[in-house]
Amino acid sequence: MKNVIEGLNIPRVKVDPVTLQVLGGSFKMIAQEMGMVLYRMSYSSIIRESEDIGAGIVDTVGRQLCESESTPMHVGSIGGNVKGILTRWKLEDIHEGDIFIHNHPFHGTSHSPDIHICIPIFYKGKLISFSCVQAHLLDNGSHTPGMDVFARDVYAETRIYYGLKLYEKGKRNDQLWQMILDNVRTPSMNENDLKAMIASAKHGIKRFTELLDKYSVEVVFSAIEDWMDYSERMLRSAISKVPDGTYYAEGWLDNDGKHLDKMLKVCTTTTIKGDSVTIDLTGSADEVYTAFNASFEGTTKTSINYIMHALFLDDDIYEQYIPQNDGMARPVTIIAPKGCIFNPNFPRASFSRFNQANLLADCVMRSLAGVMPERVSAGTSAHIHFVSYNGFNKSKGEYWVYLEVDEGSYGGRYGKDAIDSCDALVANTRNVPIEEIEWHYPLRVERYELNPAKVAPGKWRGGLGIVRETRFLQEGTVTCEGDRHKEAPKGIFGGYDGTSASMTKNPDSDNPKSLESKLSDEEFAANDVLQICTPCGGGYGNPLERDPEMVLGDVLDDFTTVEDAEKSYGVVIDTSTMTVDVEKTTALRNSMK
């Protein structure tokens, strides 16, 4: 154990167990409160309703001390953003009242529309940490409104803010503020969201300072060190219970958006050795010349650290609180060759990076299925259909932009059927209520339901994605970063594969148009409809082992058909009484083994 707190040069003291627990809960609630302030004050639905944000406290060397329970991709990259800011600024040049704005994907940011607000925390005149908030803003000056799939480099995908002082010693840089708003399509929404982010970060300072006043700097930061050591110990302990070995899984992304016939490979080689784990991404596709790359610090590391927590330290397994902090990164080594899709060279664009992160997490999980069968699920949707609906509001003289995350589903799990209609793995955003959409935008949601595709058979069935149909009430365009139109989620241990995704323009018209998973500025006239069908997860285990009464329930719930119950599950249903014919089912299953 170190005797001095890193970065602060103060002694590390012993903290009694009761105080440690009290402070641990306080750290968690500070981050949660910061998130709640942002939800309540923000204007855009991507923050207020989808909760596409992250918040927490970071120390002066960029270690994350606590995080909000929101989108893993945001909260996991908070420390990386601070490290990025500190590549431009020395600590002695940071002053009380400074507020930084940052979004550089090669200096910690997950992707450039995730704007990071960082306020230094001074206590008794000394810089001790940073209060940080980040959120996805509606538009950041990319080539197309709301997002950019086809940008060739980082300069084309957005306006870059690399550790800029938005405020200096308490005074706002009005010219920088105006420049930011002058270069986006949604200035009024962005302005109010930025103000909400600043208020959220200031709330974090208030709460953290109250802890320091009550317990002292030495006790608070010693407790932080204890909690990081504890998280590391718990993760190492969980890893050590898995047999040593090297385990492999792979998957395929549709394409980079331009070369439509070239799928992109994702390779994960997971090596367990004692109480540590190495994730090797060698063999994954090379970087591409669109925005379909994943930044290493903000996206690749974040998604792997998240799946480590989900696999080894899931809250459903452990009764005690295990915080997600920088200590969890210590047992994990990541190998991502420079120039691959998960570690691109500057200045490659990385705006559309979420599908890579989700499939990466899915592959890591599936690679460990053989040695952690009770802790994994079958293949998840491992996708994101992130859609920008937009048009021009003539009365306001600016664009309207609505960003939508269309959820997918999980695969079957040991002892449980899959979860339907939810974001899977690294994605964790909420859906936006239909009333919210139709109240604020010239759109009408005419269909929003479970995907009618039959569930993937398994001892525990796969999950269902969704179908969503949205009608434009005035002309506009759609840009989308989607995937999994080609490869379906994988079944495991004899479970069937799920179903892939699709997008269709005007599906009920005489001339429906099948759309690629990645769109850029696809034009929609008034009354045109966009239909999105998201993937359905894979099945877990041999379908012949599924309880026949559960199969009957699936039929009654329209999750599968009488015919498929017989074909896939070996369950014969008497359609006159809608009951299981036990004798015929037993005979059929015996013949199918």
C-alpha cells in the first residue's frame, strides 16, 4: 500500500470500516446527483429522456473516483478526458474558476459529439480533483445534421475542442462561447444543455467539498484509495476463479458505410492467467476511411472495462457494493494493434463507433462462455441504430434535430429467458416517449412494438428487438449509424441464432426501399415513413430441453408458432385445447435426440 496519495503529496491514513462505507456511499451519490441535475435541467431529449450522459469525480492524475449509473461509454471515459486535457495544460496553469470544454477523440473522448465539461476542484487554495460531466449534444457542426457516418477524418466529423478554457478564473470566454454556438445547427438547445452541464459539475464540487469539510482531505482521499484497492482485489479474486487459458470469439460488422460488400472482422482472444486477464484484438479489421472507427482510450478501453465488470462483478451476484473506479483497470491488459479499427491512427474519424464497441463486448463475453457458462448470455443484439431525424425550422431559423437510440435485446441466459426490447451491453440509454417526440418534432410514431420475428429457440429463448415506424410530417433527412443487417446474434450451447436487423423506407407502399445500415442525409418527403427492425438475440442451450409448458407459453404469447414449437422444440400442441400433448411430445423429442 502506498503511503502517499498519488498526485496530492498528502499522507495516506487508515480509515475505519464504518467511515469507509459511509464515504463509499457518498462518492456514489455525488455522481448520481450530478446526473440527476443534468437530466432535470437539460433541454434536449437525448439527455433529458435517453440519459446519454456521464458524471463523476476524477483526481489530478486522471483516475476516475466515482461515476453515475448512466451510459457506460460516457462514465467509463471521464478519466480519459481529464488525461486528455492534461496533455495540454500543466496543473500549475489551472486556476479556480476555470471551466474546460473538451471532445478530442484522440485525447480521451469516446467520440466527438460527447462534449466534456471539466471544472477543477480547489480546496483551501489547492487543486485536488476535477468535477466532470459529459453528454451527447444534438449537433456539433458535422457534415450532416446530428451525426456523421462518412467523415474521412477527425476534422470533417465535428468541431474539435481540445482542452479549451470556456471560463478562465470565473470569467466566461464570450468569443469562444459564441464561436461554438455559431458553428452548430441547434444553437439554442446546445447552449442550454451546456449551461445544464456546468450546473451539474458545480453541484459535484459542492457535494465533494462538503465531504472534505466533514472528514478532511486525508481521510476522504485515503478512503478513495481504499475503494480503488478494494475494487481491484474483488476483480482479481473473481478472475482467479476462472480456469487459466486462452479463449477466442469473433464477429462481423456489416461494412464501413462506403464499401458495402466488405464486412469488418472483430477478433477477441481472451487470456486468463491467475488473477489477471488480457484481451487481444489482433486480427480485427484495419482502420477505415469513414467515421466507423473506435477511439482506443475512450471507446475500446471503456467497453472492455465495462464487460469485465458485467461478467465478473455483476451486482446480482455480489451483495456488497463494488464501485466501478480506476482500480478495476489494473488487472486488465488490452492489446489493440495500432492502425486497427479499435486503435486508429490520427486523424481517422471515429464518430460512428458504438456498434464496434457493442460487438467487441459481445465477443469477449462469448469467448468465455465455455468457462463461465452461468455468467454469460447468448449473442446479444450487439448493435445500435443511432438515428438523426432532422429538418429546418423556418420560424426559428435553425434546424430541428431528434436523436434516437433504437434498442435491441439480450440473448438467453443460464436459467433465464432473454430480456426483450432493451439496450444491450455497453449501450444503456432509455427510449424517448412517443409523446415527447410528437410534441417537439414534426414526426409521428405510428408503430412501436416487439419485433414479430419468432424468438431464437433454446432451453432459454433469445430476446426480441423492436419495430419502429416513424412518419415525417414535413420534409427532412435521416442519418444513421446502424449495423447487424448481415450477421445475426449467435446462439450458444445448442441454442439457435437470432435474427438480424433491417431498415426500410415506406414499407407499406408500392415501392418500399430497403436501406443499408448506415445512411447519410437520406431524403424523406412529407408523409414518408422510416421503419427500423432491430436484432433479436440468440438462444441458450438445447431447445429440446426447454420445459414444454414454457414453449406453450411462447406460442400463446405469439413469440413462436405451433409449427415451430414442434419443429424446433419437439413440443406437440393440441390446437383444439391449446395444451401440450405430453405423450406425443415425449415420443417426438426421443426421435429428435
